[in-house]
Amino acid sequence: MKELANPRGKKPCDPRLPAPGQWLSRQFQGQTVSVEILATGFRYQERVYKSLSAVARYVAGVQWNGFSFFGLHGRAEQHHGR
């Protein structure tokens, strides 16, 4: 089956991500890191980032895969009980 092109030219959402409006949280070095999933990025501390990796890099101070940082390894349904 052939997929139709996205009319807005945006990349499809990664299936590991929860839906926009949901939150991801984890503990890192004694602080809670909470990120809101947006349709066009990720909000952390009132700033919007293009990727989870950018958030992880900001928080950790080193390059880190954002999916690994937040423990997203499979489909979103597996992690969020959907």
C-alpha cells in the first residue's frame, strides 16, 4: 500500500512519542526533567526545542540521544498504556 505524501510537508510523528499535549518526565541528577510534547517541538522550562536530543543536551551538558534519555525505546502505546 502506497502512503500519501503529507500535504504540509512535515515529517510524520515518531511512533515512540506520545501525542502532543502529553508530558515526559525523568529524574536526572536530583532534579525532575519534565517536557511537554508539542505538535512542532518540545517545551522545557518555557523554551521550545526542536528535538528531545536538544533538551537532553541542554539538561545533561553533553550530547545524548533524546529517546534514550527519556527511556523511549518502543512504540508510545507500550510506554503509556494505550
